Amino acid sequence: MGNQIVVPFGPQHPVLPEPIHLDLVLEDERVVEAVPTIGYVHRGLEKLVEKRDYKDYVLIAERICGICSFTHSVTYCNAIERIMGIEVPARAQFIRTIWMEYSRMHSHLLWLGLTADAMGFENLFMNAWRLREEILDDMEATTGGRVIQGSCKVGGIRRDISDDKLGEMVDHLKKIRPLLEESNRIFTHDQTVRHRMRGLGVLSKEDAWDLGAVGPTARGSGCDMDVRSSGYSAYGELGFKPVVFTHGDCLDRCLVRSEEVLAAVDLVERAVAKMPDGPIEEKVKGNPDGEYFAFSEQPRGECMHYIKANGKKNIVRHRVRTPTLTNIPPLVKMLEGIEMADVPVVVLTIDPCIGCAER
Amino acid sequence: MIEQKHTITEIAVTDLLKKTGECHEKGHRLVQIGCTPLGDCYEINYTFTTSWDFESLRITVNDGDKIPSISGIYWGAFIYENEIHDLFGLTVTDINVDFQGHLIETRIPSPFKNAPPVTKVKKGGDA
Amino acid sequence: MSYITKSPWIIHYDGSSCNGCDIEVLACLTPLYDLERFGIVNTGNPKHADVFLITGGINEQSRAVVKNTYEQMPDPKVVVAIGICAATGGVFRECYNIMGGVDKVIPVDVYVPGCAARPESIIDGVVSALGILEEKRAKMAEKGGKKQ
Ligand code: SF4
């Protein structure tokens, strides 16, 4: 039995792009307990609903996080549209879906890169980010923004994508698909990666469910849960199937994401093939009155926007439950009993997005 | 699209632990706990689900009321309960991992505590 | 900036940004934009760093961290505030927890505009910061020379 010592981890830490603080209680090299502290990025933007009207607030909702930005704005709009009974035109739904999948691709590639970096695999990091730039190019060409798009609005979208451009996007994806597959192969076949991550930070299926894990963290543990299966936006018409792995360790959480990148490419291709014609927005009149819980699947997992409105132009309450927040309890469980040197890798495998978690 | 059903049941604070326990036995997972300040009281939603049917237990509390923690049933609930304590200034008793108000440190204590001014000040000021 | 005598190292901290600017900073270091061609290396240790890149406004908890990091950096040092948030608080300036831009806590040398700041403008900002760094270094050398 060694003595217990407390080692602070973060907030400013080389492997963390964002600040989160963990107090690690160690016994020799093993973590006995991890106590997280957040709040370094807390802005309090939910309270801004009092100052911005519900249409302008879309832009704030988008800035909850710069990675899942587009999905946040869509979820917010979904909630408002549900309360007001607005039918969003099919073309807008399809284009929203395409952009959401592009967000997923860029987010997962970003994450794969960061994980590779945490393992000390610099080359893979650079490679993943190079591929990500290809995705961002199309994102920028169609929305005008690389990470913050500002393209979603209540009732539809701001910009249409021309059919020519849609074709080009599919061609481009076809071209980078082999590159994506190759970088995935590194995760599935490389000995060092497997050795580093197999059996590390295991989260059992029961624990994942009970502690409220969502997204790739839950799907890596064998829980088949993905809000996209419920078919919001255009997912219902694209034959969506969730990617599920069963070991519950770091490697499987990686594999879920790397597979999802390819699945996203497929979804975009199918969406383009089925793209309906028509208007891209619906006129919005009046103010919302009522409440709604809107769910969506972000790159990091299930996200919930709760809106309560009372017929004024400022809504009463906007509550965001982001995937990272519910993934923190599972993370604390995963960290128990692992070695100090593995902490960065395990923390990264839940894909923490602190900007989201603290709003 | 599969319509997401959402049933909201209003319950008394004293029933909270019993009802939550029932949800746990049915194999529900905890989706979230969220609080809404309503001017004179607070509404707290505990959302559970198994698939696409969501179920919310709703309690209404006032400033100074004590809310029992459900973290004994759902271990992960501590994160939401500490959040409610820090942002709304409500007291949650017996949380398994109690941060004592240090989970989210804010410049002004309990910023969401009072009701949003719009509901009071801007009466009729609807544009 | 004609040339730089020393390879400048940067350190990056996220004040309370939305991540948008944050990942653009990281994107600058990767193959397409490749900030490393200026000899720049990203470090996690403030004691090694010359340039402090900071994204996002300052809130209650990050204030001390930012200050601390800044104070640990050896002189001469420059601070680059990236994004509107870091300049003024941006869209979040009215939030109860945001104190405002980075210059409320530490002196800022270069402001990079944009929400999110584009990698091109970040590179531009960093390169101008390198010029300022050289000036500061020259000034320090002058002062040091006089003393001796
Ligand atoms: S300037 Fe914009 S993109 Fe950058 S951190 Fe602020 S809100 Fe996010």
C-alpha cells in the first residue's frame, strides 16, 4: 500500500486543447479517484435569451461550441419550430442533414488527430487534420464559414446549395474516401495503437447505460443508442444504421468514430441522391408559446435543448444538456484504477468538449 | 420520423425518490435534470428514457426548499445536482459527490436565481 | 520583420471561447497552414514560450489561470488575442460571467479579428507579433547594455 497523493491535472495542460481540471488521487501510479472541476469556460449564455429575441438567438446557440456549431443551431431551431408548428421544407431538411454530417466528419477527424497526438503519434495527427481541411473546404464553399457557419435559421436555412455543387461535393468525397479508409486502417491494424488502447479505460454496457453515457462513448460499450435512428431532419429517409462496438475500451470508442466518418460519407451521398427540389425556408410569423425538448445526435452524442416560451419574443428558458456533461460521470468511473500515464488518453476518448459542457 | 413522445408528470417533492426508484427499476436511463426559474418558484424536470419515449418527472420548489438528491439511485446525477446548486442557489441534500458550490464558479452567485426579468418588467411589451 | 533570430515558441490557452477560434489555432499548426514553417513550435509549458495565444473572453475562473500563465513566461513576451471574444467579449459580452476581453487582465499586443478568426488572419497576427517580439528583444538588449 502506497501513500495517497493528490495530483492536479489541468486546466492548462499540454494535451488538453481546452481547460478542464481533475484532481487525481493517486496511490503509487494508480488513480484511486478523480474529481473533476469545470467552470473555466462558463459564460452563462443561456441567460442571454433575455436580451436577444428568439430568432437572433440562433447565432448564440451556434456559438455554444465551435465544433458542433451547426448541430446546436439545428437542434435549437427544431425546438422552436416544434413549438410554433412550422413545417420545414424537405430541401432544407436534407441540406441541414448534409451539413450536420459534414460537421460530424470534421469533428471526428479532429478528435482522431488529437487522440493520436495524445498517444504521441504525431504523424497520424497531422494526417487526420490534413483530411479534415478537405472536409472544411466544402463546408466553407457552401456555408461561408469554416467552423461557425451561421447558415441555419428558424424555419429553414439561409443558403441553398446548387445541384452542381452537390455533385462536386460527392465527387470530392469519393476522392477522399480511400484516404479516410487508409487512416482508419491505422487505428484498426497498427500494433502500437492497439497496444496502447485495447483494454484501457473499460466501461461496461451496464455502467454506460446507468451512468448516462451517450454518443460514441455509449456506442463503444455496446449500447445501441443514436438519436439519428429516430429519423429527425432527413435521417428517416436515408436508411441510417448506428455504428456499435462492444468492448467498451478506448480502442472501441476510437473505432466507433472512425467508422462513423465513413458512415457520414455514405449518408451525404445518399442525401444528395435523394435531394428534393423546392423552397429552403418557411416564413415565420409570431412568437413561440409552449415548451419542447428537442433531441439530436451531435458528434459527441445525444444533445438536448429544452425551450420554454410564453408568447413573447424573448423565450423564458433555454436549457442545453450537452453530451460532454453527461459523459463526465462515466469518465470518472473509467479513470478509477488506471495508471497516471494513461489519464490523458482516457480523458480524450470521451471527446470532451468543455465549451459545450459549461455553456 | 418516429414521433418522440414526451410525458410530463407533475409530482410532489416527497414522491421524488420513490418515483425515481421506479424509473430505475424499469431500466430507464437518466437523460437530464433541468431547472427553470418561473418568477416565484422553480420547476425541475427529471427526464428519463428507454428509447424514444421520454418521461419527465416535474417538481416545483421555492427558494429555501430542500431537494433530496437522486444520486443514490442514479450515480451520475451529481453533475446536474451540483449545477442546480451553483446556478440556481437551491439546496440539494445528500449528493454523493458534493462540490460545495465549486463545480461552476460564477462572478455573481447563483445567476439564475431570480426570475428572468422579461416575465415581470416587459409585460405587454411584446413586439 | 526582416528575420528572427530565435525560433519562437507559442503557448495557447482557451480563456472561455466557444472552441471555434481554438480549433482554428490548432489548424494553423497542421499541414495546410503550417505555422511551423516560421520556426514556431507549440509548447505546453509557459516557461518555454515567447508568444501567448489566447482565445475567448475572460471569466471568473480563467482570470487567475491567464494571469498566472502570463507571469510565468520569460521576457520578452507578446500576447495575441484571437477572435472577437478575446478582443471585447464578442457575442458573449453581455453574459453575466464574462468580464470582457483579454486586455482586462493582461496587456495585449496584437488583436486578431473574426468570429471565428480565420487561420490566415491568425497567421498574420502571429507574424506581426513576431515583429513586436523582436522589437522588445532589441529594447531589452539596449537596456541591458546600458547597465553594464
Ligand atoms: S470569436 Fe466567435 S468563434 Fe471565436 S471563440 Fe468567440 S464566439 Fe467562438
